[in-house]
Amino acid sequence: MNLTDIQNPDFLKKMSVSELEQLAREIRSFLIQSISKTGGHLASNLGVVDLTIALHYVFHSPVDRIFFDVGHQCYTHKILTGRAGAFNTLRQYRGLSGFEKRKESEHDVWEAGHSSTSLSAALGMAVARDLDHDDYCIVPVIGDGAMSSGMALEALNEIGSEKRRIIIVFNDNNMSISRNVGALSSAFSKLRSSNGYLNIKQNLKRNLKHSAVGEGLYKSLVTMRDSIKEQIVDTGIFGEYGIDYIGPVDGHNIHDMIQVFKAVRNHEGPIVVHVITKKGKGYAPCENDREGYWHGVGPFNPSTGKPLHDTPAGYLPWASVMTHQLIQEAEDNRDVVAITPAMANGSKLNSFFAKFPERSFDTGIAEEHAATFAAGLALSGKRPYFVVYSSFLQRCYDQINHDICRMDLPVVIGIDHAGIVGSDGETHHGIYDLGLLSALPNIIIAQPCNANETMDLVHTAFHQNHPYAIRFSKSVIPFDSSYQAKKIEIGTWVKHNDRKENRVAVLTYGESVETVYEKVMANDLPVTVINCRFLKPLDKEMIEWLVEKDMHCITYEGDTLIHGLGSLILEYTNSKNLSLKMHRIGIPDVYVQHGSERLLRRELHIDMNTLMDEIEKELKL
């Protein structure tokens, strides 16, 4: 069938199982071809094609609320709800979101870009439904990786207590982005091998509770059922929370899933349907991937699986440069350890894990635990490197504040994917961490302008005794492995093109430093470019020099203006009763949509043309 003709999921209910299976094959082919052009989350979506079809066959969206934890595995859901025709715009500027998006469709009842929110949301929806005396189904789909998060476990605890009618689809593929780790992962492995358990409570209740004899027999059978369940069927962690369980079910057998979903549709109270799926199902490169390379991909050749755009020779991702220097520090200091919350591949820590397995720790999707775990290590004499995406760092803000900064512990925090990240959109732009962290006492915050300065900052971080955060973007940079890192003075900035006649200065940080410098030099502008590599502490001497020289200053930032570099400088000058002429360029007080970095920068007026126009204005003053 033509997938672009689909308007809503109602057509599924008229199809046979064989027709549904053919539809699943067509959707997988469509996803591979489409994502090969736009990029996106491929492996996770291939894994849930059959599951999503079965869910929409049995339930009635949008009256019944079907939604996905994280949401990046919602592509089949989007197709079945009438959005296949827009897939050429997936993750493109003003195009289809790579996540569920409420403004896109009435079928998107929840949206999230981070893991483990679905169960709390589901309970909120269930309580509201019951207070309104309504009767629709609530069907969150959550993976085994997301289930390890503390937030998911907190929700399970209350779901087991509240006993509201929720059908939790436990999508178990033994993967999050890469292979899952931890005791919960082992417990889920045990569940996978357990015998199936079909809850008979509804059938017993319906057939026996119409007489005194039947009532007594019903109670006896329920007691017997519970006894059998406890002795034979392993419900794992869900039974401990008092939540009914059925499974495991083959997540690629549409017939069986339809039967199970029909059986639990009217189940009283919460129940977990344990579904076993294979991440990347139907595409060999994805199926064979155990490191998460196919979780989120750029454009690729669907025939070979090779990316269309290779990293240029002599370039490395910023995260790889960080790990390169981390390995150097670990070779010199046996106390150096590395921690990641399920992002070893994403943050390029695999080489460290391979070289120092006994000093490498993947905590799973548990940023809060990872941060306090790092604090415990630091308190005991170790030198932890805790790397976390900027957009996920906000989840462990309390731990960084309370457990790391308050005790002034020497944890090195690598803040990956800092700045605008492009196609993942609102939930993933790394533009808030500077504002969050700059308010905390004791912490040092830095961002390098190139690979050599990255290595210098990492080396410096491991030779001081305070919390120390290093921000870096997801892009690639020229890299020279022969460079020997050196310590640099904390809180110092660097001037470039500092001429005596200059009356304008651009203050910036990160990769913008070299971009701005090249533009200034190419146009022979009388502009001093200042590399503000330390965002906290500020270089107070240089700020006072700018005041003394009566410079016209422009802060050029790729993060939020609120609590950004310019804001921090103005706070300092105000506290010292200093007058500094300054214009700030940065992201305003808005959530930033998805799209290419170039287009977003232009839309937000933080592009190079905006900066050059402002420089021209200042030079005329």
C-alpha cells in the first residue's frame, strides 16, 4: 500500500494478520530509505514496527493514549497516524520532529526527548481519567534501558500503590543506545527466559462472581493462581511493586501481540506486558550493532550502510580529543577513572573503557546516580571524569550542586554536545548548562577553542582540586596527536589581533574564537578577539583592561543570553561600579526548534553576518 495515503490508524482494524505483516515490511523499507536521506533514529524504530502496528490495531488512538518513552522510536506511530508524506522533512528546519510532538498530531499525547518520563506521565493521566469517571486506556511504551532510571522506578513504586488501570508495554531489546548494564539488566534477562503468565483474573471474575458458590470458588482459584504465580512464574521487579505481569511475548509476532493486548485491554489495575524485540530488526547493519552506532545516524548509503559524509582526515570529534587526553592523564595517574550514564559510544569513551576496564564505569541511564557516584570516588581519593551530554546534565543538577560543588570535590565534568545540536531540537540543545552551573560556588567552567586547548584544559583539570567542568560541542576539529598538553592558569583569557588603535573587542569562546578571528583577519578589521576560555572564574584583569581602554565590547555566544558570558561580565562590572560598553549576541529566552545549525543561527540572529553587522556599527561609533 502507499504509506503516504494513510490518514489515521483505523484502517488497520480491517486487515488480516498476513496483511499487517506485509505492512510491517513496507514500513521497514520506507524507514531505511527515508532515514538514509535525512538521518535520524533508525535502529530503535526498526525494532518497534510490529509492536506499534499491534498497539494501533487493538487500541483506539487518540482516545486511548499510546505514547513512547523518550519518543525517538515513534516513527512507525507517525506513519500510522498520517505523517508518512512529511518524512522527507524529518528533523529538518520547520519539518517533522524526530520525537512525538503534540502540535503535530492529536495522536501525540505526550512528548519527551529524555528517558524515563512515560510512567510518571501515565500515572498522572490515569488519575485524571479516573477523577473524570472516564474509561480510556493508557499505554506507555518503555524500554529496558529507560526502566533502569530512578525516575521510572519512582513511578513504578506509586503505580503499584495506586493500582490505577495502566497497560505498561515493556519493550525489551537488551539495549538502550548501546548494550545495557547493571543488576536490573540481569533481572530483565531472567524475565526473558521465564514462562509466559496469562492473567486469568478477569475471566474468573466474569464467570464465577454471580453466586455465593461462585464467589467462594473465585476466591479459592485466585489464591491458587497467586500461589502458582509466586512459585512458577518469575514476574521479576514488577511483582515486587505489586504490578501484574504477562510475558515475555515475541515483539515481532503481530498475531501473538494482538491476542495479548486484547486480553489485557480491560485488565483491572496496572499490568506490564513484557515484549521482546530486536533493535534494528530487518536491517543487518543495525541488527549486528551492539555499540549504538546505528541508534542515531546521519545520511547513509542504504545498500552498504556506510555514511555519506566521512570525518575529514586529520579531524576528530571534540569528545575523542577529550578522551585522548584523559587516557594520557590515566597513564600518569592510577586514580583517574571514567564514568558515563549509558553514553560510552556517544561520548567516545570506548577507547578508555578498552584500555582501563577496571577504571571504567557505565551507570546506565542514571545521571543523578552517576554524579553522586563520582563525588564518592573523589571523596575517597580518586580523580573521576564524569562525562554527560549538556541536555542530560540538568537531570543531575541537584547532585552536582549538593554532592560535588558543596563539598568542593575535584570531579572533572565533561559537558558533551554543548551549544546548538541541530536536528534533535528543543530537548537536546546544550544551551542551558552554563546558566545552571555558573550560579554554583567552587566550580570552574571552561570551553576550549581548539584541540590543543582542549588537551591543555583537561590536563589542567586533573592538576587542581575543585569541581571543573569542560564544555565541548558535537562537531569535529583538526587534531595533532603529537601535541603535549600543558597546564594553563585558571581564569585567564587570551587576546588576538590586539592592536593599539583597536577600539572594538569581540569576546567569545569555544570554536567561535577561531571562526571570528579568521573573519576579522580576512577583512583586516581593527578588532581585538578575546578567547574567554574560562567562563568561571572570569578574567577580571582583562575586563578591567577593557574598561580602562574604553573598548566597545561585543559578546558573541552560542548559548542563552540569560546567565551567559555577557550577563556574567555585566554582573561583575556592576559589582565593581565599572562602566563597560557592551552589546550581547546570544540565544534569546525561547526554546529552539530542530534544524541545521546554520539555519538556526540565522533564525536566532547569532550567525556570523549578524556579528559582522554589529562590528561595523561599533566601528562607526
